[in-house]
Amino acid sequence: MPFANFKVPEKTLTPRQKEEIVTRTTELYVEIYGERARSTTLVLVEEVADGGWGVGGDVLTLAALGGAAPAGGDA
């Protein structure tokens, strides 16, 4: 079973963007493994709470990165 797990900062993607990640990732696996992979491909898009992630030992927040939730719907 092909599996992909995307961890993204909370409230940074719209529902449509999450759907696009799932769709495009599934299509990539199908391209690689063939059509048989479509029905068993599992894609998770997990939102990580603000401050619950970091890079290089530093905890990051949306405020620190100057980010905000995208327009166009709830994440």
C-alpha cells in the first residue's frame, strides 16, 4: 500500500489545497506503480499545532514566519 504523510502547520492550507495534495500524491503513485496503486494509496495531511514544530532546534510559529491562514475557507 503506497503511503504518504504530509505534516503542515495548522491553518495554513484550505480544504481545497489539502484535496489537491491528496489527489496529486495519488496520481504520482499511480504514475510510478500503475493503476493498481490507486485503490490502496493512503495520503494523510496532518495539521501540526502552532509552535508544535521546528527546524534546526528552533521552535517555529506562524507569527515568527510572518504567516497567516490562507483566504478562501477554513483549514
